[in-house]
Amino acid sequence: MATAFVYSGQGAQYFGMGQELYNEYAVVRTVFDEASATLGYDVAELCFQENDKLHLTEYTQPAILTVSYALDQLLAEKGIQPDFVAGLSLGEYTALVKANAFSFNEAISLVAKRGKYMSEAVPAGRGKMAAVMNAERAVIEESCREASETAYVAPANYNMPTQIVIGGEIEGVNKAIEILESKGVKRIIPLNVSGPFHTALLHPAAEKLEVALSDVTVDEPKIPVVGNTEATIVTRDAIKGLLVRQIESPVLWEDSVRKLVDLGVDTFVEVGPGTTLSKFIKKINKEVSVYNVEDLKSLNKTLEALQK
């Protein structure tokens, strides 16, 4: 049996995330304290008390990284360790910290900058994203190519067989939706996001991240990390380039999960807020076991299954 830990991406945040386990376990509090000291603000307060900042990208990203890594360290304290790791977009940073490619302190500073760069890259009102349900990849890709003659649009997230997210300029996305509907696609859901993430419109953010990464020392991962830009195991020399590309390239989540299964993974544990990745994995492969850890109930259920 091989186990993969997978880490939550942006959009999974909610007020109170991680609070039960923060109150219960010192190891969780230690990670929050470390994040607060690095960032210069109270991350526990950001995550637990209703406020105007948690859903702003530059705060969302370090908050989710903190919660995910804190829960990961709790699992480690309980003797649960993965054979492989992966993360959806932002979650890839947690995976790289887990694999000791770089430190938690470096990652938390980096994702705070990444969030800021991403939120600044596309002015409000210029971009849009939409989830296309129950349509073939080829149909979606072809429709985006056709629509791009009007304005830029492209696939942004290959989440699972029944959901691919497209993103781009508002006119391009609207044109792609029109084309997809003309081809018989019945369910397309506009997403409430602050920008067209994982598209070429984020190129300014990718350029700034490249500069920020130049100060970071990257080590060879000690646990195999499947990166979601190419859905392959990443090597030390490729990590910085992949993280830069990741901002403006589609997330190959479905392909990444299939790669992990090909590598022998039959048990997945989603570590961090929410169960979005668990739902995706169950749609990608019905044979694997899927657990998650975000609160006391899910922790106990996962420990009961994995500590046998």
C-alpha cells in the first residue's frame, strides 16, 4: 500500500479552519506561531475570526499553507507519513515543504508575495473563470481556440473527468461558453474568483515570482512530489521553473492523480481545509481509498484507518 498526501489549494478557505486541532494540539499551534512571526500578523486570528482579509489572495494563500502544514505536522507526530505528495496549485508549496525542498518559513514568505502578485496581475473586471461540466477535453480545448479569435481564453484547471475550468478575458470566456453551449454542453458555472488564475494573463505575476524565487535555496525533495504543471515527479533543478510556469499554466490535477495511481498509490489523504480534492479524486478513480484531515472528527477517522 502506498499513500499520498494531497494539499488544499486556494478556494478551500473558511473561517475557523484548523481551529479545533489548534486548540487541541501544541504541534499545530507551533506552526501557526512560526507563520505569525514570519509574516508579522496573527495567522490564527486571520483563520479563526471573521474578517475582511481571509478571502483576499495575498492573505488566503499563507493562511491555507499554514493550516495545511500544521495538520501535516500533526499527522507526522501521530506516525503517519506519505510515500508521495502533491498539491493543487497553492497546495504544491505545502507538498514541497513536506518534502524538504525548502523550509516552511521560506514558503510562507513566498506565497504571501505570490498571492499579492497574482491579485495585482489582472485588473478587476478584466478576467473571468467558468467551470465546464461533463464535456470532453478535446471539445473544451477546441472551443477555447475558436473563442480566442475574439479574446483570450484557455483551459486553466483539469480537475476531474467531469470538470475543466476555463479562464481568460471576459469576452473570451463568454464567447467560449457560447460555443460550448452550441455544441451541446449543458452545464457551465461562472466562478466567483478574483482573477483568471493559471492562464497567460497572469504572466506579470510569473515574472515577479521568478525574481522572488531567486533568493530561495531549493534542495532535492526527500519525498517524491508530483507537480501539477506537468503531472510528473519534480526534480530539484526543475522546481523553480515549474513554480513560475504554474502561475500561468493549466493545473493538470486529474493527470497528477492518475500519475500517483500509476506509481502505486491506493490511499489518498487530503490535508488542509475542505474536501474538494477528495471529491475530485473519487471522480478520477473509484478504486482508491480517500481520507481527509481538517478537524477532530476527520483526524480520528483517518488515524483509525491508517494506524492499523
